[in-house]
Amino acid sequence: MNENSEGQSMQFPAPLQKAILIKRYKRFLADVQLPSGAVVVAHCANSGSMSGCDTPGSTVWLSANTNPKAKLDWRWEMVDVDGYLVGINTSHPNRLAEDAIRDGTITELQGYASLRREVKYGQNSRIDILLEGAPDKEHDLCYVEVKNVTLKAGDEARFPDAVTSRGAKHLVELMDMVAAGHRAAMLFLVQRADCTLFRPAADIDPHYAETLSRASAAGVEILCYSCDLSPDEIAVKGTLPIALEPA
């Protein structure tokens, strides 16, 4: 990259606030109890089912919302699941992926001169990350889609946690980029450190799992990295093995 690296971790402006989850509702809202006993509403930036991550009574971690125009004072960032922190905020993975590419943590995506985010492509879509200017001019562009993973089954990270026709559409568009002569990668970012393998959740969305296998066979690179989390920061850690066949 031509740009300077900012390091592989995403640091929060201030340490996160510990709280207890009362309930999550309407997907994007959660009632939580602060240590003072006050009950507040926190924004939940996650449209998935959050299976295993939204159990009432769980310890959660919040960031203060400093935007004066925001309707809520708190954002739900993490939840403690069996002694491990899990990052549920889906607005972070793209930034985490960008930083980890820039600093060399994601080794498979090195060697490009520039990186842009949210670039229009495909059928009225935006690619999460577009890498440009590779030494290999035959594959000068690399299209990278990023997905946040929170679901765990046994010791395996799984995606998706709900049926996602949009996710399958993204895979088809990555296949189209490969067919057009470009490089494409599907990057799963597991915001938890207690998994030893990644596998598509075929029991939840068999169509997505089948499309992921087709994308891999068509030349889309399937990558998976896990994260270390603390109330101070999130850091991309290293690769997880990938199994595309059903469990």
C-alpha cells in the first residue's frame, strides 16, 4: 500500500462500559442495565439473528455515542459468551479488514498500490474493498467482500446466522468479477477468538452454503480471519481453517 499503516488493532476512543443485557428487540434496539442500576436503550448495529449472542442476563459492553444528532446515547459493541468477548457491531469489520490489509496481517491481499471502500460495481451494489494496482497486471483489480461472523457451533465459526439472499447475490457478483478476468475474495471476519474452524451454516441457509462452494470452484478466494477483543480494542489475529462441506 502507498498509504501509511495505522496498526492492526482498532482502538476505541474510550474504554467500553460494562452492562447487563435485559433484552434485544426490533433487531436494532437493546435494553441494558448499567452498573448504576439505570436501564438505558442501546443501538444494536446487527441485522442478523445473533443466535447465541443475545441471551438476557449476558454481560455486554457499550460505547458512548458522541454524535450530538444520535437518538441513543449508547452502542452495543460486545457480549461475553462463555468467557469470550464476541463483537456484534457489523459496522466495524470493513475498517478492521482495511487496517489488516494495510499493515500486512491479511497476507493474501498484499501488493496493491491502493485501497478504496464502498466502490460501485455489479448490479447496483458496492464492493466493501477494492484493491487496485497489483504488480501482476493480469489481475490488477481485486474485489473483496467482507462478512462479520458471530455464530458458533461446537468449536466452529459459522455464517450466516440467518437466511441471506443478499449475501448469495454478493457471491454471484464476485464470480462475475472473476469471469471478467479480475481477482475476487470473500473475507469472513470472525469477531471472536474461541473458534478453530470456519464452515458455512448450511443448516440455516443451504442456498448460501451451496453458492459459496460454487464461488470457490469458480475462482473466488475464500479467506477467514479471527479477532482478539478487549474493552479497549479489536485486533485481527490470524487465519482460521475453512471447510466448505456440510458438517
